[in-house]
Amino acid sequence: MDLDALLKALEATSVATAIAEGESLFPWIESIHVLAITLVVGTIMIVDLRLLGVASLDRAVTRLTRDVLPCTWAAFAVAAISGGLLFSSKATTYGHNFYFQVKLVFLVLAGINMVIFHLYSSRGIERWGNSAAATPLPAKIAGAVSLLVWIGVVTFGRWVGFTLH
């Protein structure tokens, strides 16, 4: 089955049809999606700004991440589910939209950056992350990349809405 056939089959599901044809379902789901993304990006920025040494300097990185990441993951789950529902309602249109495709690339880059941070940049976090000590350069780079990538996710995600006809 080719991609277009898969996208059309997704659009033909009863859930996708209800979202696409309903008067208020799409806006409600979109509102939930935007609120969830706001929480995701906001909580990630709290950690990123701490890694960069710009904010929350009085809090240890380990404590900060322990406090905010559960909220981040919960909001990400809501954003992924609501985004999937929105996508299903116009799968063919979204699937061929340049800005949507770039948004997905940025999401993948965010995941790769997170994996690299946890595998490499956070080494020794028990030494530097449990105090208000300065963050090592690799962790600062991970924080800066994260900020840029999430700004890209939000920017291209927003452009999707302006390019659909």
C-alpha cells in the first residue's frame, strides 16, 4: 500500500470523518493540542535555560528535571494524541504539506538531541547536576540545540495552519 492510499484510508475512518465534518470537534481538539504544546515547550525551556545557565540557577539540574519532566511527558502524550487526531482529519493534506513535514523533522531532531543528551552530555550529572554549579559545555550545547529545535517545531507547526486551503 502506498503512502497516499494509507493517508486516504486514515481520513476515511469514523473518528477522522467526525473530526473533519463536525462543527466544533476540530477546534476543541486543536485548542487542547495548542495548550499541551505550550506545556511541553514551556517545561522544556525551563530545563534548557537552566542548562544554559540563564535561569533557575539556585536549583540543581537533577531536581529541576525531576520536578518538571513528569509534566513534560504528560503534556507530550496529550499533544501527540491530539495531534494524531487532527492529522487524521486531513491526513492527505497534512502529509503533503511542506511545513508539516519540516515540523516532523524538527520533532525527530528534538528526540535525537534528547537521546544524545542522556547518553553523552549528562555524563557526570550526579557531580554537576546536584548543585548550582556551572553546567558543562556539552550540556549547554544540548540546551541551546533543544531551544532552537523546539522553536522550529512551534514555528513550522503554526505555519501549517496558514498554508492549508
